[in-house]
Amino acid sequence: MVAAPESIGTDGESAPVPVVPDPRARAAGRGAWVHPDSGCVDLAERRRAYARALHVPGPVDPTAVRVYLAEAVQQLPPESAGN
């Protein structure tokens, strides 16, 4: 995933920076790895790991990552969804 650079305010705004999935690791800019598991996404948010890894000065919004993960889980075969 990668933080959208154009959304980082330099005027002291504290609006959350969107974190977007980049499964192929091709997007420009700083990226951060997280396991494709909702528990890991939650833990990274609670520990503020996204902001540290992406060098973002304020809060982040991992909504796009959660949506991507939910869609990926729905596409798994039924026997793989629980693993």
C-alpha cells in the first residue's frame, strides 16, 4: 500500500491521509507492507504503524485497504476463506 502524496497537507491540516492498496508494489512513493489479514490491518492502525512507515505527519485512513481486503476474501474459494 502507499499513501497518496497529493493528499498530505503542508499547511498544518490534520485531515487523514488515505492509504491505498498497491498489491503489485508498483506505485511511486513510499510504501508499507501489511499481511492481507483484517487483524493485521487493525493492529497496524492501532499502533499507528502506517504513519510511521509512510512518514506521514498525521492520521491515516486505511478504508481503501479494508475494502480491498474484504473484496479479496470474497473472491477466495470457500475452503480457502477460513485460512
